[in-house]
Amino acid sequence: MPVLSLPRRFIIGKLKLNDPLPDGSLDEVHAVLSQDHPNLRHTHIFESDGGISECGAYIDYHVVLQPVKTNG
């Protein structure tokens, strides 16, 4: 019986991004996503962050960004 894997999807706030490198590692995907979304540079994505989406069609990785710091 063949094993099917679900496509990955990355969620940043309300933004949902499809996996730019379906065959790549999470580190490679992180590097590619950081090119278009520089606020991801100070985050890290772990395998354990993934969970099956509500519809069951994706593995969702919820990316938590660092809070914006203000002076004062």
C-alpha cells in the first residue's frame, strides 16, 4: 500500500503560503520564504510545529513571529 504525504502549507498570521519546495527540507523552505518575507528571518520552523489542517488536505505550519518592539 503506497503512503501518501500531505502538502505543506505555512501560515503567518492570516497569510497562507503554499510550500515553495515540496521536496525540500524545512530549512530550505525557510530560506526561500525569508527572501520574500524578511520578518521570517528571526524565526525557526520545526517539524513538531506541523499539524493537519481542519480540512485534512494540508500539514499546516503556524509560524509565530517575534513581537514588534517599540522604543519607550
